[in-house]
Amino acid sequence: MNESRLCPHCRLVLTPTSLLDGDPVEVDVCPRCCGIWFDVNELEQVLEAVRHPEARVDRRLISSLAERHATPVEVRYVPCPICAERMNRCAHGHRSGIVVDRCHTHGVWLDGGELEVLFEWGAAGGHILDAAVREERRMEDQRRERAAAVEPYGSDPLCLTLGPRRHSSGWLADALGDFIMRLMG
């Protein structure tokens, strides 16, 4: 029940509210600080609903938003409105300038005004830039995994000529066996 959900800052009961007309997503808003609680996946649904289909990446505006909202604030780990466990702080999207409080089980808390910044970030194509950065990181991780699979011994020339290691505990015996087999034949 929502009446037991308390603002992690003000400790007031959160008010259930629909952000967008006709939208089934119902968030919980603090009547004092205007912070907003989103259950799991609701923030993504709201941001998707307001995305501009023809948005283009405006790097200057994105940088401006990130700089404007990167002002140092006292770091406080706040409790989840549902389970009261301390939430993790993490950046939302590449260069949004917004740090959200996330309970991996229950959802995301945005402080008052942060949703509007995320709307601006999305309108500036921030979600497009974020997707590109995530894809680039995914591809880099795959390249590293492939490189590690190709060079299990590092760059030692002797190890590379002896072939791949069959068992992690007996690699030396395997390597010597391979070497002797090559000498014999």
C-alpha cells in the first residue's frame, strides 16, 4: 500500500500521482520536496513516453546540462521508501548530470527537479548518446574477451608456440608434452 511509502528526505507520506494524461504509470510524489518515487521500470516508461521521435544529439546542450547539475552536493545515502534499505547512488544516463538513488529491488528516487532535467536531456538526444556509449562499451568488452581467449598465456612467445592450455592445473605438463611431440615428429 502506498500510504506506507515515506519520502526518504522529508519522511512524509508520498502521494500517488499520474504524471502524464492517460498514462497508466502512477508515481509517488513528496508533497514537501517534490521528490518522485518510481517503481521498477516506471522511470524508463515515463522517459520513453516523452521522447521526441526525431531527436538529434545536441552535445553542447547535453554538456551544459551535465555541468549545470554537477554542482557538489552533500552525498547522502537515503532509504528506499518501500523496504527502508539504503539505496545506491548512480548516474542516470551518459552526461545527464543526474545522480539517482536506486533500490535494485523496488525502484528509483529522483529529487525534486531532476525529472525535468531528464526530460531536457532526452529532448537534447541524451538517450541516443547514452545508447551509443553503452553499445561502444559492450563492443569493447567483447573485444577484450576475444583477445583474452586468443592469448591465454599473454604475449610470451614460447607459450604462444606451444598451443592452448588444456587444464589450468597441468599447463606446464601439457606444454612440455606438446613440445616433445613436435620434436619427435
